[in-house]
Amino acid sequence: MTFSSPADEALICSARGCRAPAVWELRWNNPRLHQADRRKTWLACAEHRESLGAFLDARGFLREVVGLPGSPTLEA
């Protein structure tokens, strides 16, 4: 019997119901709850990068968007 570890599993998009591989990290924080240097992360596929980013940005939470290490976005 073999077991997969979390490191073996592909990271998936944080959008509700999406099972696509993540290629972006949306780093954010809520200034009412988190210290200024703390970052939480949502993962996004290419299709949901804009909608997830817009949701966070509208609330003033989005701090940065970077390519997920190992994703094709870093090679383009």
C-alpha cells in the first residue's frame, strides 16, 4: 500500500469548486485583524486569478500577487 504525502499532491486553486492546479499566490492581510507584515495566501489558477484578486483588492486586503514556485507562470 502506498500513501501520498501533501508534498506529492498538486496545489489547487482556492476558488470555490475549482479543482485546477494553482499557478499564482495572492498574498493578503486584513489590517483590522493581522499585523502589517503578516501575509495569508490564497492560491489561484489562471482562470480565477483576476476574480480572486478583485475580491481581495475591493476590500483593501490584497498585498501582492506572485507566481507559485514551480508553476509555468515563472517560465513564461
